[in-house]
Amino acid sequence: MTTTGRVLAAGVLTVSAVLIAAPSAQAENGDTHITGQGVTRTMDCNNATLIVVGTGNYINALGTCWAVTVQGSSNVIVADNVINDITVYGYDQAVFYKNGSPVVWDRGRELGMTNRVDRVPA
């Protein structure tokens, strides 16, 4: 390997290490992050925020969620109780909640995309 190659390789490793560094903001109160495609999961919200990113995921959130945030497309989230807010990015998202009076912020609809956010019978 030439000197230039070693310097370039070292530079790539340095840049990679910087990009992989831990983010400055961390999940709080046991926030749950679900990322993927076609994930099916039943979980306890544990009074924290549920964050779902991806496509075609089906999440059944038991208990109380502080908030629900979903990003991507064709995700379905059914929550027992949401107390603060529901924020939806993307399109063809469905977020249903049984209890609570959350503020609903449908960013996809603001951009002309179709999402469903509704209270459903418990």
C-alpha cells in the first residue's frame, strides 16, 4: 500500500468514527425506537414515547404512551392510551388510539399525503 493509500484509509476511518459517534440527544424515560420493514410487535409503552420508522410495520402499543411518532409509509400503530401527542410523517400511515386526548400533528397531510389518525373504541 502506498503512503497516499494509507493516509486516505486513515482519513476514511476517522470520518467513519465521527459519523458513528453517539448522538447528543438520547432517548428518555425508556423511549422505544422501532426501525425496520414488516416488523410486527406488541410492546408496553411504559409511559414513554414510541417512535416507529420504516414501512409496513404493525405495532400494538399496550399501556400508556407519552407520545407516538411515526415516519415512513404504510405503518399501523394501535395504542391503548396516548397522553401528549401523535406526530405523523410520511404517507399511508395509520395511528389508532383507544384513550387519551393527544394533540395530533399530521405532517404528511400538510404536504397533501393521506394518513389516518383516529380514536377507536377501547
